[in-house]
Amino acid sequence: MTRYIPAFFLGLALVASPGVIVAATPGLTSRPVMTLALAERLLQAGVREAARNGWPGVVAVVDDAGQLMALTRMDNAYMRASVDLAPGKARTAVMFHRPTAILEGAIDGPRPALVTAQGYVMMKGGEPIVIDGQLVGGIGVSLDTPEHDEQVALAALAGVK
């Protein structure tokens, strides 16, 4: 008896097999993605800036889906809530594709209804990470003041360009 394997399943076997190189599929594009190495570099740059200024806290990096890739809670972090706030700011920056300072400003000004977007952290300190025009992730910082949060997030981004 001869068994036939549908092409779809054969393709899955090839993709899942170690050492097999599969050519790019026509019609699909490639784009930059967040890697663990990049997440760690961003994290280290943020922690360096925070430590240099004596502002202990939490720095987090997420991918383009808002999923946590890396997080550091520095010794003597100012607020316990920072462990939740930093990744929340990073995720919010990704989901809205803009700095969280802009969202905070909108709530304080022309768009107070934005506060009804549940599950997001609309506070300074979250920045989207864009490479070659593509959103690849976000960085979120929670230290002691909104200004310090924003400064450290921007320094981390500048440190990896």
C-alpha cells in the first residue's frame, strides 16, 4: 500500500527539521524583528543611564506584540509598582505606536476619553522601537519621576543606534 503525504504536511516537516534550509516563500516580505540580543542591549543602555544618575527602578523591553522580552529591576527600585508599570508602558507604546508621553498629554488635554482604554499605561516612560521604519518593540521605564522615566527610555534608544 502506498501512502501519500499531503504537500502541506511535507512542508511542515521540512520547516521543523533541524538543518533544513527553506527558501523564502514568494509573496511574503521580511522585516526587522526584536531579538533577545537587541532587547538586552536596550535594557543595559537604560540601566546604565538610570544608574549614572542615581535613579534606581525598572526597565523593560517588549516585542512588536507587546510580549515581554527582558526586564531588569535595579537594586533599591523606588516603587514596587514599577515591575508592572515598566512593561505596561512598553506594551502601550507598541500598541499605540507612539511614545506614552503623547498619550499622557492627550489625556491631560484634547482627548481625556483616552483614559477609558483599559489595560494600558498612559504615563511617560514608554517608547516604541522602530528599525528601518518598522515597529519591532517597545521600551518602558519606571523610576522615580515621569521626566526621569522618559529620559532613561530615550537614552536607551539612543545608545543602540
